[in-house]
Amino acid sequence: MGLVVFVLVFLQNYLYKKFWKNGLSINIKFSAKEAFEGDVLYLQEEIINKKILPLPWLMVRFKVSKNLVFNEEPRTGADLQIQGDAFGVMMYQSIGRKVFFECNKRGFYRLRNAEMIASNLLHTQNFIERLDFNTELMVFPKILDDYEELDISYKALDAAILSHSLINPDPFEFKGIREYNPTDPLRDINFKASAVAQQLMVNIHAPTSAKRLEIILNLEHYKPYPNSEIYEQAIRLAATVASRYIDDDVKVGMFCNGSYAFSGDKIRVFGGNSTAHLYAIYQALAGINLMFKPNHISEHIESLDDTGAIYFIISPYHGEDFLNALESIENRGYNYIVVVPTEDDTEINVEETDKIKLWKAL
């Protein structure tokens, strides 16, 4: 009997060591490719065992950013946390599981690999295998819709944009067709459309210069050891303003003196008013890494040269060089609105005016 038991134990050890990962596939992916801060998503784990050999205990674990908050208490280390799930997979069985988490912070998150650990029937031996994946998640900044004090900035922006909307038609910007009026120039007559409608029809042209808004996001430190949440709020404000005005058909561009997380490249999105353009702005804001030291913004402000744009400047920093740069562009006739995000214990050395708004962001 003892010999039989020994043979069976040896045989199952041999079989599991040789065949445990045959026909075994594991896939882990995020439930979406994009989300906003505060959204709840899940990781989809799928395990398929296509063999007669069962796996009574299988652990799948992986490292993921601690900015993705799972229901269970994570085991943290540095910027990563370890998540793990145990499964029992029988012969020719497929198992799926959803692990929910909250997107706690904007950013770009990748899940590149995981580790699976299996045991034999008697749990006397463990087997480990590394798995490679390619799943990514982009978390956009939260859209601020619960700050009533921002209405003052919106009103100032609305008035500035409206006053800068030019009314001269541009013959190269076709917008539509309407019936002819006696005051319309003859060159605008669309003869093909007139023949179809059996009356004179004219082309409608868009304004020479469409409404344009340039967002300037300044990430300079406003004190030696600043609160990073102030900058996160500034980034959220930039996303909120871009969303609001692109929805109103305003061409929105963005400049930030920060850098992208992975490449270190500078951040610049040129003007546009499409859904794809808004996505590009969200993507740029999601990719900002606050660990990179930004350049001084005053030089960029002094180099502004678009008299037809409204400049919306978000800047927790409000030093003398910054204020001098604002004075310089104002003397040259440029139109701008500045929002200074603040916290309760920050000393503010600038007075609120019709162009400079203080926003208690924290």
C-alpha cells in the first residue's frame, strides 16, 4: 500500500510539473480604454484550462498603480500595489471574474505582466510562470461642475469671446446656403443651388476669424513645497473650460509648461473645436507629470502674438515676473482672463480685478 501511495504521489508530481501550464491561458484587461477621475471600472480576468488535468489552486497576481483603488486593502510599495486572486480551475473549464476599482487620479496606466502560481493536487509543490499582457488605461481629469464661484470666470470669458467674434465673412469658410437678400453681394450667388430651387440662393460664409480661446496652464511652484492638489485642480479646470467652450463651437487651443510623463515632451495643442480635438486636450492633460520642473511662464506670455484670441491663463503662481508679463500683453492690446487657484493658508500677493480672478480651489 505504501508503495502504491508513493507511486501515485510521484506520478501526480511528475504530471503537474510537466503539464500544469499546457492548455492554460489567462487574460487580464481593463474594462475600458479611457475614463475620468472618479469613474468605477473593473479588471476582467479570464482563465481557460483546456486539459484533463485540474488546477485545484491557482493564484494570479500583478502589480498596478495605487491610484487605481480596489475594494480590498492593497499591499502597497512605492507607487505600486500588488493585487492577487485565487482560483480553482477544473478540467476543461473557463472562469471569468471582474475586479472593480475606482480611478482615483488622472494618468496613464499600463498592465504589462502578471504572475501565476499553481499547485498540484496535494499542495506539495508550487509552479510559477510569468505572463505578459498589453492593456492600457487613460484616466482624464475630472470635469468640475460643482464650483459655483467659477461662474464669475465663465461670465468674464463669455463676454470677452463674444466681443472678439468678428463679423466679416470669409469667402473660403463655407457654412451653408440660404435665400438671396437684396443686400447680398452678387459674388455670393450659388447658381447651381438657384437652378434647383428655382430662386436665387446665396452661400453663407463663416466669420473671418472664428471665436478662439487659448488656455495657458502654468505649473510653476507658487511656494517652495507646494500642495500638488492645487495643480491637479488647475488641470481639472483646464479640462472643464476646454469641454465647455468646445461644446459652444469655440476653437480652443492649449499650452502648458509642464511635460508628458513618458516622453518628457512639452505640451501644446493647437486650436480646434471638434470632439476629436477635445479628446486630444484631455489626453494631453492626463499625461502631465508634475515631477518634471516646468519652465517659467512669463517668457511665453510675453511672446503671445494672436490679437484675435482670448487667453485664459490658469496659474497658482503669481510672482512679480508673471504680473509684469500680464501688464506687457495688456499694454499691447491682448485680451486675457487669469484664474489663480488658491488654498486657505496661501499668502496672495495679487489683488482681484476684472481680469484676475482668485479661486479657492482647496
